[in-house]
Amino acid sequence: MSTHELIFAGLDGDRTWRLEDYVARGGYSALKKIINEKISPEDVIAEVKKSGLRGRGGAGFPTGLKWSFMPRAFPGAKYLACNSDEGEPGTFKDRDILRYNPHSVIEGMTIAAYAMGCERGYNYIHGEIFDVYQRFEEALAEARAAGFLGQNILGTDFGFELFAHHGYGAYICGEETALLESIEGKKGQPRFKPPFPASYGIYGKPTTINNTETFASVPFIINDGGEHFLNLGKPNNGGTKIFSVSGHVGRPGNYEVRLGTPFSELLALAGGVRGGRRLKAVIPGGSSAPVLPADIMMDCTMDYDSISKAGSMLGSGAVIVMDESTCMVKALERLSYFYFEESCGQCTPCREGTGWLYRVVHRIEHGKGRPEDLDLLNSVTANIMGRTICALGDAASMPVQSFVKHFGSEFEYHIEHKQCLVPADVQNEGSKIYVGPTC
Amino acid sequence: MLEIEIDGKVIQVNDGSTVMDAATQAGSYVPHFCYHKKLSIAANCRMCLVQVEKAPKPLPACATPVTNGMKVWTHSEAAVKAQKGVMEFLLINHPLDCPICDQGGECQLQDLAVGYGDSSSRYQEEKRVVLNKNLGSLVATDMTRCINCTRCVRFTQEIAGEMELGQAFRGEHAEIMPFVEKTVDSELSGNIIDLCPVGALTSKPFRFSARTWEMSRRKSVSPHDSLGSNLIVQVKHDTVKRVLPLENEAINECWLSDKDRFAYEALGSDERLTKPMIRQGGEWQEVDWQTALEFVANGLKSTVREQGAQSVGALLSPHATLEELHLAQKLMRGLGSENIDSRLRQADFSGDASRSGAPWLGMPIAEVASLNRLLVVGSFLRKDHPLLAQRVRQAAKRGLRVSYVGPNAEDWLLPVRNRALVAPGKMLAELAGVVKALSLAVSKPVSGAIADYVAAVAISPAAQAIADDLAAGSSAAVWLGNLAAQHPQAASLQQLAQEIARLVDGRVGIIGEAANSVGAHVVGAVPGAGGRNVADMLDKPLAAYLVLGAEAEFDFADAVKTRTAFEQAGLVVSLGAFRSVAALDYADAMLPIAPFTETAGTFVNCEGRVQSFYGVVKPLGETRPGWKVLRVLGNLLGLDGFDFAKADEVCVEALGGSPEFVSERLGGLVDVPLSSQPAAEGKGFERVADIPLYFADPLVRRAPSLQKTKDAAAPLARMNAATAAASGVADGQLVRLRSAAGVVSLTARVDEAVADGCVRVAGAHQSTAGLGPLSGVISVEGL
């Protein structure tokens, strides 16, 4: 039972984010290696492909493959974007990467820009972590001054201009095309795809967007080789992954472990279930991922394929742990409220459906549920899923479907008895917060 | 070409088609709200979800590109399930207020809800309420009904050229709204009413006055600008209730300007003249038609008898129908007078001797799309010709490069690449500079007749840029706008425009001011040999004037001179739909003739298209169609050839009964020595006069809702900061403007969109009529 740290390795001083500390940890050696050994862009992409690195933002798309979609011979500008708009409830890893190791992202992006021929890049940082944005600006200034960014990087012809851009806290701007719109100064609303960003991205130019953690992993792949990175994890699930463990655990926090680590080990790392209570349920990949009951979860290993096989998603790696004191109806009510507030309002099923879902769950939670409500929830989610412009509709629906599927009896109890299956005192004790009398 | 199977039907579609395009081609209707063929794809309503082979989920037909061999089902179980699902979402927050909604009966949501909605709702929570917005005097809002399809947003942005509406807030709180405390002031704003698929945006003037199924829909043609937009006039109980666009891709597409759409309100104005009136012994009295026409006939006869036929003249509005214009000129010529003119706001007639044929656009309207260079000379294009400007705006998005020479630089909401902002008096030299630079750029000599003039001018940087741009194009046009046509050196400007077009093998055109500017030329509503033009007729007043559809203080190049001439005349017969206050002073007979909705008629638009229409309602009161009045008058005067039973017969005679009659008469090119006269003489600033769009003709001047818009605000004395400083006035200051003809007081406005040394003072307005001519020198003095 141990962590295996790449990105988070050596981050135990208060100046770890500074360039000199990063270089002392071996930072920018991957970039220098590419420059000194004249590794071709094709070979960089091949190495990333070999590493089995999959997108750390949520969808888990193979990074090397995504990079290879960028048109090589495109005559105009090409862009690179880093998605640090970490808005998924339960996720707080990118914040810590940017706070303690920002140069790993800068180096990763510079390598990516080299591999895909991008002249410009933006790191789009969540609006509510403004100190992180400010620190990233400082890190950029350091990297520019040291010749790792800007024109003629390390004395070569290769140039890459990277800018920090902060949002204003809208969850939807973490959707990659809404993020592009926001960078362009427009309202953050997703674009219809196709065309995909690789052909029509920022200002209509080919653009690649990756998650912060994805970029931060790249230097390690170049330094140690794709195969080494792959072998840290398991086939098709290369490398290490940072999991943000939150909820009813002894030591909530970010834990970087090898992909394929059993969930039980991760849970133990995070101090186990708080107060020695029984595990009830886990949302393994951020609030959009379907919830899994304890027994299923305890059999999983923490990697894309295992969690997917169990019926959920590894997502962004936000592990929300709920113990037996949790009222699942109340938990879902809170999640549904989030999606209701964060829907962008562009397309009909999500704009109208998220509010409907929230209101029905709210009604059940508050003792006004009706016998037909579970069928209604399933029907409404079915009408949202797969019918929207972006994945927010699916993200709002999956928690509802999975909560009803795995914990339907709790919902039925609520509807029938106008109160919660989990006694209020147990809930209060479990969360140490006041829970209303009806629940 | 791509092959696609839609609902079992295999068809070939063009590359780049969407499934929606293919479905339309295959005759399958796919329900939709946000999709509109003229707007960008939003794919936000999700109503057009269809089943596509191998796709794991339903795809929106509007945004899904066709791939070869694709199989699509628009009405399969899966497709209809998705469509019904979306319909349920659209309805949960939509109020069930169809019985009191103006859109009821013509509502896309209502119609589709019949096919895709349930009879009762599973949504039992409270519905959303959205506060209404004030969009101005033309568009009413019921925002609670809005389904956020963003058609209106996309229209303002893409077609009207300025994003006056947007979607604010997120999720269920999303609202369509204008910028805070702003209204929608576009001259095309009414189209968002048509575009709105629900009752969120409805017509403010029309509101609650009729149901769509109670009204009959009758075709007509707009009598305003030279485009000749096609209309559907909706009528109930013999009253015009509303005007909608009749789609005609060659002219107005599916749009209407607000002028075309809302001017109908004037038809019910209190100022309508409903009975013939004559003045006897200084007193006005209402009389029957017999009396009135005999009075007029006797007056004309005695004038001709006593002072000769050359002492009578006809001043005819270019907004009049072809039939009216034809009979009026025929009547004048029957009396023996060639004093006929319809170019009432023009000032330069030096091109008349050399001109053959009617001045026209020089090209079909629809071909604007295929131009890649356009030089506009002297125009307030966006306000003078809103839908033509819209076409140019769309073409500019596809690569048309627009240049401009003139004294004004107001925003046309389209990119003007090069602009020579020069005073009217310098336009000729500036244009000559373009000719000179262009001749060098394309290595073609300047035509002999103007070579000397051109050789003597200097090429300004702006002229050089315009010439370079034109030379680099392959399909160019040069258009002369209303300002150029009203310019005191109009013929010379045209001569140079023709030369520019010749040098680039392009086309030259006159946009034309009014619905029948071309038609008036075609039927000879211009002076014949020995006849006097409008300026001449007013300079040396005649004994009798026949005035058709025009008002002295608004519709002429010089309001003061016109008024004086009419007052001095022994007989002024005014035929019009309205009781003009000024005419009460100067006229001797006022005959109520029908506006376009109450008579059959024909307009020839700027591209030479002949468009006939029938009356859609009965004439108001004793009003009679103009052609009938002129026919009877011709008979009373004992003239031959005034026996027509129907308006069609007049049209056939006017157009020689030949389909090519008009096209054979299009031309209007001039061949004149370039004017060496300075356009403006005297000390002061040059006047630049726009004709504000809601003052341009008698009808719009009396349309109450249009008169409440920003475009109908009282004219200001606009000048740039340098001119203001030179005359010692500040923005917002009351100033006295003085011309040779008179003095008026206006508020000064500093406006950098006016050329140096000029003051822009609108014409066609009571407050500026006292200044006399639309051009010339005026002095400015702060009060």
C-alpha cells in the first residue's frame, strides 16, 4: 500500500513550484532531451502513443491518438489548450498540480506544441482558484525568462507562446468547445460537433485540448520512455493517476498511485472510512460518474477499464466516498441541483430536463414524492441522454440513473414513508452537520 | 454528389449538404425550431433529431453532414421517440396560453405539439416566468413563451449585422434580451417576429387586433424603396391588419424592412383624404367627384387656353404606380405640355440630353452575391435600401470588398474596406482620382472626353486604395446612391462611375430612390423634347401644376422653392392619399387617390422587374384609384385614348404589351462634359442631406409606430469635431443654420461620420424644410 508519485514527487518544500526547484527535480530535462537529441515530432507522438496515456480530464481518450489528429501540413496557426477548468464536484487534482508543480504543465505543453506544431497555447484556469492563476502567470514569466517558452526555445527555431487565461467559474467551460468559445471571449456554450477542435478549434484553427494532469505526465514519458510509463499502470491504462479522494474518509486528499491499484488500497491510503463505519457507496470518477455500491466498488481496481466494466467511469479520478450514514436521496438532490444550476441553457433537453430532475428529486427528499416518480426520473434521464449538444446532459442523468438503480429502495422508502431510511441522528452523526427533520 | 437514403428514398445531394437539406430535397418534413435556412446552424432545439444508421444516438438533421451511403429515418420509432422527448421538454415550461397568444394559429410550437406532444403534461411543478423586455415600438415580447431557439439572436447578428439581442444567464435561467436598457433599433427588426417560432416576439402595432385565420392573405408589392419587396397583406373587414413578407429569393428573400412591414399603419391615418376638396373664393369645401373633376378640368383647360400649354406641368411621385404615371404623362402630353417630371429630389439634369433609357441598377439584385468588388458613390445605403444593404452584407462575408466615396461614413454594419470621406463638392475630383489611379493600375487609357479633367486631378491615398482594390477584383459594380443622384453634379459623377466600370469591365448602376423610379422613366414621366424638368418648372413657376403623390415641403429637392412656386401658381391640383397641411395653403384642389393597397398597379424595381399587384381592400371613403381619376380627367379634358376599363389595360398600353418593353429601355447612361462648376459656392459649410427612411414618402411619414423609432428622431445638425470647432459650436448645443433660402434651428451633434467642412442636415422633415435645397452652402452659428 503506497503511492507512486511522478507529478507529485518531491513536492515537500514551500518553493517547489519555482523554476529552480523544478529544474533541481529534473524538470525541463525532457524538453532539453528532445532539443538536444533532435527527436522528431513524429517520434514524440509515437512515444506518447506507446505510453498508453489516456486523457486525465474525464473521457480517458488516448492522448497520443488525439495528438495525431492534428493536421500536420495545415498552413495557418494551430493552437494548444490546457483544460484547467476543474469544475467537476469532487475533483481537486489540477489545482494542486498548478499550485505545487506548474512547470510540469508548462513543460508538457511545450513538448506537445513541439509535437503538433502549435505556435500558441492557452491554459484555461478555473475562475474560483484565482491564486493558482496568478501563480501560473508567475511560472510562465520564469519559463520565458529561462528560455523554455517564447521564441527560439533553448536557442532553436522552435517557438511557443503560452498564455494563462482564467474563466469565471462556470462548470460548462470545462467542456472543451465551451472552453474554446470562452477563450475567444464569447459566452461559454459548447459547439456542435463535428467539426471537432482538431479541425476547427480556437478562432476556427486546428486545436488540441488536454487536461492539466495529462500535460504534466508528458515530461515523464519523454524522460523514461513510453514503455516505462505504460508499465507503471496496466495495459491500455498506462502511468500513474492522481485521485482526489473526498467524503467520508479519514484523510481526504490527492493520492497519486499506479493505475490498476485496488480501490481498497486507495481507500486505505486515504485513511479508510471515517469513524470505522461501513462503506455504502462510491462515486469513482467525479460527480458525473455513476455511483457504485460498496460491494461492487471493493472489487474494482482503479483504472479506466476496471471501473468501466463495473458500470461507471474513472472520469477525472475524483473518488467520492459515502458511508452508511449517507442518505442517497439527499446526496442525489445535491448533485442534481449542481447540474440544474450549471446547465448552459443552450439546448432543450438539458436546459429543461436538469431542472425537472432536480425538482423531482427535491420533492422526494422533502416527503412529497409520488409512486410514479422513479419511472419518471428514468424516463426523463432517458430523454436527456444522447440528445444534447455536449455531455452535460449525460453527466446530469448518469447520477440519477445509477442512484435509482442501486439505491432504489431508499427512494421508494422516502416516497412511501415521507422520511429517510437512514435515521436523522445517524445522518447527523455521520456528517456532523445538521440534517433537517424530514430526513 | 453524395448518395443518401432518407426514409427509404435514395437521392443524390450536393457535397456539404446536411441531413436537413437532404430531407427537404427528399420531401420528408423534419420538425424543427431553431433551424432556419437563412441563419447559421445552432442545433440547440434538438427537435430535428433523426435516426441515422450506425449512429448510437439520434442526430440533429440540421447539423449532421451527409456522408456517402448514409441511411436516415426521419419518422422511425426511434426518431419519433426522440422528437417527442424533446417536445415534452419544450412544453414543460411553455405557458398554456394559446387562447390569448397572438401567435396562436400560426405558431410552430403549437402546430408541432399537435403531432409530437402529449395531451397532458407529466411536469407538475411551477412553470418558469421570464420578465418581458422593451424592444422598442415595433416588437412586443412575451418572454415566458420563449424556447431559446436563438433565431432572433442569430438574425440580428448575421442578417441585420449588429448583435442587438443575446442569450443571458445559464440553464433554465437563460433569457433572450437586448443589452441592458437598449432596444432593438435595426431597420430590419420586424423580421424577428416572423422568425420567432412561438409567441415570444410579436408585432406591437398588430397585437390583439385579429387572428391569423380571420384574415385573408393578399399579394402586393412594397411602394417604398426601389427594391420592390413582395408583400402579403393581411386583411380583415376590408382593413389592412398586417403586412408580412412574400418570399421571393430574387428580391427580398424571406425578409422585409421595417418600412415595408409597418408603413401600413398610415393607411388608417386620420390624415387620410377621403373626399375630393376644392378651394373656391379662398374657402375649402368637400365636393363630389363630378364637381371636383370638372373644377380641375376647367381650370386646366382655361390655363392652357389663356397661357398656353407650356404653362402647365406635372410633378409626379416616383412612388406612384406605373398606371398613374403613364396616364398623368399622357394627359400632360395630350394638353400639349412636355413639362413632366418624377425626379423630384434631384438637382442636376444636365445628363438628360445624352441619356437614353431608364437609369437602373445595371444588374439583377440577386447577382450582388456574385460580385467581388463594389464601389458605392454617395449613398446612405443601409437606411436608404435596407435589404439591398443586407445582400451586400452577406456578400461581404463571402469576400465582396466594398469601397465608398461620399461625405458620410455612418456604420453600414458591413466592412467598408476603403472609404474616401469627402465633401460633396470634392466628390467629383475624388472620383476622378479613382479613375486616374485605376487607369494606371489596369493599363487602360481614360476615355477621351474626360481625359483632360482626370489628368488634372491629384490621386488621394483613399482613391488609390479604392482603385487598387477594384483593379484586383474580377467582378465589379459601381453603384450611385440616392445622395449621388440628388447631387448637384449627378451627371458628372455618373460619367465617372461609368468610366470606372468600363476600366474594370464591371457594371454601373443607379440604385434609385423609389419603388417606381425606373418605371417612371420607362413610361416617360420625364420631360420630352422642349419640356421643362422639375427644377426648371419650380425656378420659373408655371401657372398650373398637377402634383401626384408628393408634398411640397418633403418630397422635393428644394422645399422653399417648391412651396413658393405652388403658392404663385394659379392652379395646383394635388392628387394624394393624405390631406397635407401645407397643401391646404397652396393647392386649389385635393383629390383623394388610393394608396397601393386600394388600387391595382405596377412598379418597376431597380433591376427592371415589372411587378403588378391588385388592390387588397376597398378604397377608403370617396378615395378612388389614381388611374381611374386620371382616366376621367382625360375624358373631361376631351383627350383621346383615355377609355380604359381596367388597370391592366393601362399597364398593357404603358408597357407596349411586350415582355421585353422594359428590358429594352433600361440604360440611363450619360455622356456629358464633366462639370467644372464648383458644387457649392459661398462661405460656410456644405450641406449633406440624408432622407431619413421614415420620412421618405407620404405613407411612412404617417405610420405611428415607425415614427416612434430611433430612426425617426428629429434631425440634428451633424458635423465632425473640426467643423464644430470651426463654427464654435459644441455637441448638444442649439444652432442656427442659414442657407440662401432660409434659417432653421437644430441641435448640433458632433459626428465623425461626416466629412470635414460639411454639416449633415436631413431633408424631408418639417424642421429642416426652411433651409431650401438639399445641397449647397449653409452657415452654422451657435445660439
